[in-house]
Amino acid sequence: MSSGSDPLRLVLMGVAGCGKSSVGAALAPVLGAVYRDGDDLHPAENIAKMAAGQPLDDADRAPWLRLCGQEFARTPRLILGCSALKRAYRDILRSEAGGPLRFVHLAGSREVIAARMASRPGHFMPPALLDSQFAALEPPGADEGAVTADITLPLPALVAAIAAALSTPA
């Protein structure tokens, strides 16, 4: 994937704790893009609900997903970290993005992700909600042209693998 003025609309997706922020921060300079954490776009009510141990429902997520999708119209080369757990959520992102999106599913086992969540202090998403995240997860279908990346790879190898996979058409 080349850098420059060509648009890049990339969503790093997966359950909480899969590494969207770490991968996005490392991948953005490789691809000549800006990384934005979708968590920063959550309304205060969503954050309070999750912090209280209550999973978000579709009605909670819809306005947030629209905001996430609209970020692509504001930033021509954007990597956005967004859970995008269901196809319907990815469809909302696509409808708001102003152009085609690519998705990278950061995939890992519940055990690996639970251990990561337990070691990240101060995040509003409690580890207790991880099961609800996996229950909601609909991995991208073959028709979505997504890249699936193994989060157990060391970060430099994971970033290189994603960059290589993105260099081929969806």
C-alpha cells in the first residue's frame, strides 16, 4: 500500500483488548496514514455504561458507528480502530465512509485477549465484558475482502504481515 495522496480507509477491528490501538499506532507510519482510536468517539453515556460492566447494545452503538464512519470523510489516509464486531456494524461504517473500506480483523483466542485486558490498567472496558464481545463477534465473511491477522505475532511481524496483505487487492 503506497503512501501519499491516494485514499486509505482502513478499519482495525476485533474484540476489546485485541490490540487495535497498538497495531494502529505502529501501522500508521508504515502506510503513511493517521491512526484514530474509535474509542475516542464514544459518547460519555457509552463509556459510563461499559465502565459499569454493561455491554452496549445496537442502539448504543449506531450513533457511535456513524461518527466512526464519518471520520473517513475528514481524513483521506485514515486507520481507525473500531470493534466493528458485526457485519451490520461494518455496513454502517461503509455507508458513512465516503468510499470503500478495508478491514483488518485482529484475531486471537479468548485466553490471550483476557490476559492482555487484565494487564492494561485504567481502560474503561472491563475484562468482564469480554464474553459479550466474543458473543457479538461475526468474523468478516469472504465477500468482505478483509485481512485476518494473528495477534500472537510480535508487533513488528504483525505490522509487516498486515502491510504485506494490504498490498494486494481485496
